Amino acid sequence: MTDADIQSLLVAAEEKLAAVSDSPLLDAEILLCLCLNKPRTFLRAWPEKRLDQAALAAFQTALAQRLQGLPIAYITGSREFWSREFKVSPEVLIPRPDTELLIELSLRLMPADRAIKLIDLGTGSGIIAVTLAAERPLAQVTATDRSAAALKIAKDNAQRHRVDNIRFVESDWFSAITDSDFDLVISNPPYIAAEDPHLDRGDVRHEPDEALIAAEQGLRDIRILAEQASQHLNACGHLLLEHGYNQQQAVQAIFKTCHYQQVSTAADLSGNPRVTTGIWNP
């Protein structure tokens, strides 16, 4: 890249990124904005502006990382979710729009005018716990993860969004949790089978395996959560689990075997069965 003006850099970067990205121009613009610390409108307003050596070197480094397949979110260190920016790193999953369905379903069950107690298991970057805590300030939210590195990122995100109604617990699912009076148990657990070909494609190649892959054809952690959640839910409490697009029948069968009632599955924006819910009514 001998021409260091914005327009020339974007043209050259788009051409290179076309081999690894479905949105090469957008990727190039995001990376350039990162290195310039400017909004995308700046790129259009000043296409002839030349980069100084520091900004140019930073852009070339970021571009090389993207060309190697590193996800944009890991390069920029952030990703938007529910209209908020969340810090992310290779220690946690990259937030995806599909998970916003969990937020929608949970908020329907959370009155805004009174306290409700919920737990987000395997919180990762904290997108579920922090979002629900921010949307329902009266809620008592617990967020767990067995990864100390992930919990640190979740805590950083809670501070970033100024929510203080969350307690963070290092725990392998319910192992460190003694409470038995949650109104909602929520999780986006690992649910991809180890042999799934999607693991060799796109961003998931760089995301933590322990947050993606589960035994028993992707159902092991879902089964554990369904079995254990009943010991931690109030009567008429709700269990909400995200799962794969092709796991609806299997997940519903697990819920019913564990004696949850009113088991149902909601579809994401693409029309894929994505979140199964059930009520614990012993």
C-alpha cells in the first residue's frame, strides 16, 4: 500500500479482504476508523486525507490480522449488542443477534416495577446479564462463568454500562451456587457438536472451544442445565436456554423428561428455532 490516502487505502484493502470476508469494504472501513479514531462519516468527508506513519502502520497490522481470519470484533475489541457496545476478547464468544431473542423473552417475564431474581449461567462477556440488569434496575442478577478471564471482561462491561445490580460468581454451571429461589435461569451454553463442519468456518474458528462445543451431539450442557436448574428455581420459575437451529425436538424432549411444563420454542429473526423455555412447577 504505497498510496496512503483514505480512498486508495480502502480500495486496496477491499480488494484484499474480498478473499476472506463477505463484507470487505465494511471491514476495511471499520479497521481504518479504529486506527484513525474517527467515525465512518469521516472517511467519506475526507477521502483524500493521507495517514501519518503511525496510523498507517496500525492499519496495516489490523488488516493483516483480518486477512489471517481474525474476527473484526477481536481486532476492535468490541461488538454491539442490544444497542450497547460490549468489550470482547478471544476469551469470550462474540455477541450475535440471535441471542437478543433471549433478552426479548426474558424481559417479558421481568416486571419493571418490582424485584425479580435471575441467574445467567456461562455469562462470557456478560451481554445477557448486563443487558437485563440495565433494562430492569430492580432485578437481582447473578452472572457465572468457570473462566476467570471471561468474568473479568463481564465485570468490565458492567462497569462500562454503570450497572451495579449484578453479582459475579466463578462457577462451573451451578457448582458454586447455593440459592434455590431464582425466578429465571438463563443460559446460552455450548451446543455445537464436536464434528460440526461449521466449526471450521468463519469467526468460530477463533472463538473459545469450551464456549462452543458440547458432547452428546451438542446436548450435554443443555441436559445438565435442565437437570440442575429445577433445584434452583422458585415454583413457577422459568428456564430459558439458547440452542442450535436443528435441536428443537431434542431440547424439548430434555425439558419434558426433566418435568418442566409449558415447554415451547421461539424462533430467531431468521426463523430458526433458537430458544426453548419451560416452567418449573413441582
